[in-house]
Amino acid sequence: MPNDKLKNYLHLHVLVFIAGFTAILGQLISLQAIPLVWYRMIIALVLMYFYILIRRINIKVSPQYLLKFFIAGVIIALHWITFFHSIKVSTVSIALVMFSTGAFFASFIEPIIYKRKIIWYETIFGIMIIAGVAIIMKSEFHYLEGIIYGIVSAFLSSLFAVLNGKFLERYTATTISFYEFISGVIFITIFMFLFNRESFSTVNSLIPMDVLYLLILGSVCTAYAFIGAVYVMRYISPFTVVLTYNLEPIYGIILALIIFSEADKLSPNFFVGATLVFAVVMVNGILKNLKKRKKKISIPR
């Protein structure tokens, strides 16, 4: 079935392109980060609920795990808020490069959660990523707030991914995400009511293009991208999926350079630092997955 395999590979690249386009929408939508993420999670939650009903998916979970899912939901909400805020106060390119530093944080978070030793080359890669960020900061210091929020977003993303890896040992991705989105919506609603009430006024004053972009963000870039990723992983190896998703920031930056002409706002040092970060992330992904492959014993079928 070569044609089916090709279709799945193309589908995977479409999903990665969609993931990169998320940052573009964050720049296009006039809302600030908090109400933007609130809308995103509500739209995705509604669509996911209908998906669960149609597929008749069992979403019963134990109270203990329900609490864990709610904590993870707050983490993903904070990740998206800090990511989009990074875009708002800097550029799409800055936010995406900082997001790529998540590989560095994962190399320390994963050993703690899974109780394993830190791999020596991950420490070296971490130092190289820090060097890449330092090169960027040297010439883009005026975007310091965006850099800081982007790094915080990367840390939260890594923490969320590692926690979800543990959850997947017991529950399906659909069940986990459904409760995490509920948690995220509740958290942001309470936060806006107590500390950021002006966000409610922006929620009620959407312009037509914001509505369109938010619908694309919540449906195509969140609900569909999630369901599509789960589907494609049935037919493509985790190695290929993980490696391909490392292209997400690259796709996003290329789009930003074309749509927003961000090359004019960034110095040559940015591209040097970004290239170093991306190279480290790609090599780390290759080494990690090659190591996993070696551990597997091939059985003739």
C-alpha cells in the first residue's frame, strides 16, 4: 500500500504545517493572550465533546486522575497564554525559537518524572541551546520580555508533555485532553473574573476577522490537529512523527517571514542562534529515537 503510506506522510506534514500556522493566527488575532486562549480552549472543547459523542468514547476516569488532568489543564493553558503573549510583545520568530528550547527542559524534567539518569549528551545539547539563546538575546535584547515568556512557555510545554506521557499509560489521549480542556477553561474564567476583568470586555467586542481566525484556531489548529495526530500515529512510526514535528517552528518562522516581513525586524545574529537551536533539537530527536529503536527486539512476522 505505497499510496496509503504516502497519504499518511503528507497528512503528517499538513498537521505540522498547521501547528506552525498557530503562531501566525496568534499574531493576526487582535485579542490579548488570555482571552485568546480562553476562546481557543472553549471552541476545541465543544468540538472534542461532539467527537466523543459520535465515536462513543468512554471518558470515565478515577477521581485521583481527574485531579491530575485538571492540574495538567492549568499547565497547558498557562503554556498557551505565555506563548501567545510572547508573540504579542515580540515577534512570531522569537516566540517559536524560544519554544524550541523545550527539548532542553525535557532533558531534565523527564528523568525526574520517570526516575532515570540524565543522559550525558542531553546536558551538552542543553548548553548548546543556551548558547543559541544567548546569541539571540545579545542582538534582540529589546525583545527581552518576549524571550522570557517564550522560555517560560517552552518549560510549561515540556512539563505538560512529560506528564501526559505518564497519563497515556492508563487513559486515551482523547479522554485526557477532554478533561484538560475543561480545566483550562475553568481556570482562565476564574482568573479573568478575579484578576483581569477587562478581558471580559474584549471577549464581547470581537471583530469579524477575529471570529474567523479564532474558529480556525480552535477547530483546525486544535481539535482537528489533535485528532489527526492521534490517527496518523497508528500508521507512522513515533520516530518519524517526533522528528517531523521538530519542523513546526521552522514552518512557522518561514510563514512569519513571508506574511509579516519579520526578516526586516531581526538581526543576522537571530538567524545564527536560531539555526544552532534547531540543529540541536533535530540531532537530539534523531539520537533519542535511534536509541529507542536499538532497545526494541525485531520479531519476524
